[in-house]
Amino acid sequence: MKLCRYGPRGLEKPGAVDADGRIRDLSGLVDDITPATLATARAADIASLPVVEGSPRYGVPVKGIGKIVAIGLNYEDHAKESNLPIPTEPVMFMKALSALTGPNDEVMLPKDSTHSDWEVELGVVIGKTARYVEEADALDHVAGYVLANDVSERFNQKQRGSQWSKGKGHDTFCPVGPWLVTPDEVGDPQDLAMSLDVNGQRMQTGNTRTMIFTVQQIIAYLSQYVTLFPGDLIITGTPPGVGEGKKPDAIYLKAGDEMALSIAKLGTQTQKVVAWRHLGDEVLA
């Protein structure tokens, strides 16, 4: 099943996507797609739901994400292109909730950005509380999977001390969606093709089967250090092809660029890159 939230920012409604790609309105059954309503939403008879006309905006597919836990350097070739050692344990960092944005919303460069970069990633949404979970039981804690772009400002990430989160948590730096896809529809999360283009040029091509640490291993590992609650989002690392690793010269995002991402079974995203502007009290997710 594909669950989504659609409509203007801050006014999103819950929906499900049918076999023909049409959004069906779930608002008669649930108020929103949240950790508390997932079970009800999943039980819906999609064919009986009203069809949503037009092409509405997609929002972040789950409201109420409690935290974003990210895994770095989880593909060997990406670690090599980053000139960093291949990890022997998952590299773990946090990404700010204020970075969340819809899958096709604009990505805004930070003020004075010089090294902003792209990262197509498999996202995992937790469905039930996980503490000290065994690997064999880890996938039982998954509510579904999402496509995510772990946008990163490399200078802030790597040249401002040792805290990666400085370059990872800028506003708009975590587009998620268009859908939350349930595990039964995804099947094996370690066999999903993934890609990312910038301005129509292929930059990243990969497959989740080449992860150093599998989704199963990541959930079990993280649950030793932080409790994972329903609605928490894990993003699991990116394959090679990021701008920082391009030879002979690195390539970084600039205003006017367009990113297009896809992961098999999880849909596509397209984001236009824009210059920094003052957002005031605007909420992005």
C-alpha cells in the first residue's frame, strides 16, 4: 500500500495511491497519516475511497516524525570517494526535523553556501517501539519505506568541527516522499535500484543490495543507543556519485539546478534549487 499526504503546505490531507497512480482521499477515515493512524489507514478499502482530482502537491508522507537518525558512509564506494575509511560499525548522526520538506518542494541553499550536495537514500519509518532489538526481529518494527534526499552542505559538515549535523540540518535539506510504501509492497529492502540526476545528467546509480550494513542490521544497531519510536525516520546512506566525489573537480549545487531522484517501488522526487531567503516563521513540513 502507498500512503501519502497531499495538498498545500500545512493543510495536507491523508491519502492512498491506487493501482492506477491516482490519489484516493482517506480523510473520511483518518484525520492525517500519523503513527497513531497508520493501522487504520492500511486497513482501508482503497477502491471505495473518493478519487482526488488534479495533481496536488505531495507533502511529507507521515506527520509526527519524532526524529531523523541518519547513517553515513554505508556504501563502500561512497566512503572511498569521500576519502574516508570504510566503517566497521554504522556511522550515526542526527538530522534536524526542521529540514523536512515535501518531495517536490524547493531545496533552499543555506546562506553563503558553497558546497551543497545531493544524496539519494532509502528511508525507513519505524512502526513500533524498538529498544535493544535483535537483528532477526528488526524488520518487524518497520511501518514502511520512503525515498529521501539527504541534502548536505559539505563545508559545514566537515570543516566546522566534527559535528556532521551542522551541514545536514539546514531548512529543506530532507525532502521525503512521495509515499510511505508498506513492507508487503516493497518486499526485500536490500534489492532496490536507486538513482539521482542533476540537470538531466545522471550522477548517482546504485542499489540497496550494496549497503555495508543492511536495514535489519541498522535498526538493531541503532536500538542499542536510542529508542526508536513509531514515526521515527531512519535514512540509510547513499551510493557513490555525490558532487563532492566528482573528478577531476567536485560539483556543488547552485540556484537554478534541478535534482531528480528515484528508488524502485518508492517513487520519484524532483526539486528545484533556490537561493537562500528569509523564511520568517514559515513551517516547511
